[in-house]
Amino acid sequence: YEVLKLADLGDIAFARGSAMRTRTGELSIEAAEFRLLTKALRPLPEKWHGLTDYETRYRQRYVDLSASLEVREIFKRRSKLIAGIRRFLDERDYIEVETPVLHKPEEAGGAAARPFATHHNALDLDLKLRIALELHLKRLIVGGLERVYEIGRIFRNEGIDRRHNPEFTMIEFYQAYATYEDLMALTETLVERLAVEVTGANIAPFQGAQIDYSAPWPRLSMVGEVLKTYGAADLDALDKLSDEQWLSKVTDKELRHKFEKAHATGDKIAWAFEALVEPMLPRERPCFVVDFPLEVSPLARRRDSEPRLVDRFEAYAGGMEIANAFSELNDPRDQEARFRAQVEAAKRGDLEAMPYDRDYIRALEHGMPPAAGEGIGVDRLAMIFTDSASIRDVVLFPLLKPEEDLK
């Protein structure tokens, strides 16, 4: 009893004895032996309310997990989600691979994002952390591995908000002799199955909406929605819009500032979609956005029927992008031209433009079969399947400002 009086909330103890019930009927132990295993020097929060300060929750996740069964359940669901993705692809004869995290400066990253830079001392070599998995996985398609996937950490030197963390988890998979249409069907099947496995049903809550994941999902045309928004008949009509006309429907200062990077009509279409259409996407149903302009899709296959567009889609759920996919560009000459366009964009100050990747062109020159590939944000799937408002709620240790900067 003297030892028990010294016990505090958070101490870890050992007890041995017979099972019993208290007067109130609670199952307990009639202890014949009791030992203190670990003494907690700092108090834990009261179990019922847990941690209520978000900054403390994210910064001291060990306390957050200890104090909240709900938080532990979020990360169990995340684990179940990743296991479900792996099982789904394994069943379809994809093989899991690992590709480099460190890339050379001349390697194209496979996405529009700024990388983190680092340096290898022994080789005296500047390197960058990967911003996508894409181009190494497509090299494996060239090498004869017809179905590959990787679940890996991605690093992008960009802003932090409720949907973005500089370090996050991506699943990318590539399939030879498939098209983006094939991947739309696969994505519907995968996400609906994951919803059932993780949440228990194919209809699940997310931020006030009940999302029905059952297939088929509706499709929206990016170009078509922008044409309707501006009252234009076709792409040629959009070409003739002045910058003032493009900006006339947008008042948000940050979005108007983004327009400065939009040079070609395709860039402006993507900008207008993000600014005006994306906020209005349905929340009760996932959807596919198709008909992307060539200018914003430097690695995607050009559409046969309309060479200004590409065979690409993005999947949205709960108003949030969760996946990006396309039929792959396998023409080395076309890819060369698009890399050159990216180099020109970099000269104009686009910090997210890709470099000219000579080795990737060389790989394509060896012959890549027709293929399609997709990237899915694991953290965002975890958000919608745990009804979490912020990506920080589903990342165990999100990047935060130093504590001293908060004082």
C-alpha cells in the first residue's frame, strides 16, 4: 500500500493475483504481488479529455497516443489502409520495388514541385530528395517488369497547410499495355474496397458529408468546365481571352498571383479549374476529372483525337485530390520536346519546372511498351477514411516550427 500511494498517472506497474470483480462489478485483480516498473516523471493528461491543444498533440505525439484511444485508432486504420493497398496490388500480380530517394540534379522528378537539396561528401555530389517515384518505375517498365508499385516517402519543399506536409507517403503503380481508362476502373475498385476494409462500409463520413464510394464514379471534363465558366465555345475561343478576362472571375489575391505563372492557354485552363471549379466539386461522391491540357502534363500521352489534350485523370474525394494518373508518354522525341519546354519554363523563373533528363530519354529510346501509371496520396486517403480535418492528424510526427519560435 505504501508503494501504491506513490503511484501517479502514467506509471507502469506489474501486478500478479487472482481475477475478481469489485463491488460495482468491474473486472479487476486481487493483487498478491505489485511492483512499479517505470516511474513517469511528467504527468499525463486526464484520460477522458486527452490533449486538447493541437500544437502539443502534434509535437508530443507519444503523449497524444497514450492519452487518446481515438488517436490510436486513427493510426491503426492508417496501417490497415496501407496493408489493403499492398494486398490489392499483390493479388493483381504487381511486384513491389524500391527506387532511389536521392536523385541527381539532372534527373527529372516526375512532378511539379521544388525539391530539398543535399550533398554527398565522399562523391562531392549535389543531390536532391525525390519529389515523386514515377521515372524510376517507368524505367523498370522499359526493363520488362510489366506491373510494378512502390509505397514510399516523398519530399517537397513547399508550403504547409491542412492538406500538405513536406514529407508524405505516396503509392505509385505502373502497368504495361494498360490505359488511363483501365486505371480509372482499377481506382474505383481499389478505393471502394479500401473504404469497406478500413471503415466497414462503402459509405463513410468525411467532414460533414457522407461519401458514397460505390462505382462507377462520375466524370467531369476540366476543359469542358472551364469552357462553361467563361462562356467559350472551344479551345480556340479560350486562346483569344485576354489576361483581364481570365482574371475577371477571381478575387482571391493568392490565386490571382498564381496566374502570373500561367503563360500558355493550357496553364490558364488548369489555373481556372483550380480557382473556380475545384471548390465546387461534389463532396458526397468521388469523381474523376479528365481532359487535361498538354502544357500541365509533361509526362502524359497526347490524345489521338485532340493533340492539345492528354489521356490523364485526377481523382477527387471529399473535394480533395487523392490520385493522379495517365497513359504514359513513350515517344522519346515527344518527351524531348516537352523537357525542352520545361527548361524554357525554368528560365522564365518557374522553380517547379523539370530539368532535361537525358537518361530517361535514353531509356525511352530502348522502347517502352504502352503503359499507364498512377500516384495516390496515402495520407489523404487516411484523412478521408478517418474523418480527419488535417493531414497532421494522420501523420505520426508532422513537421512543425521549432518550439522556441512559438515563444
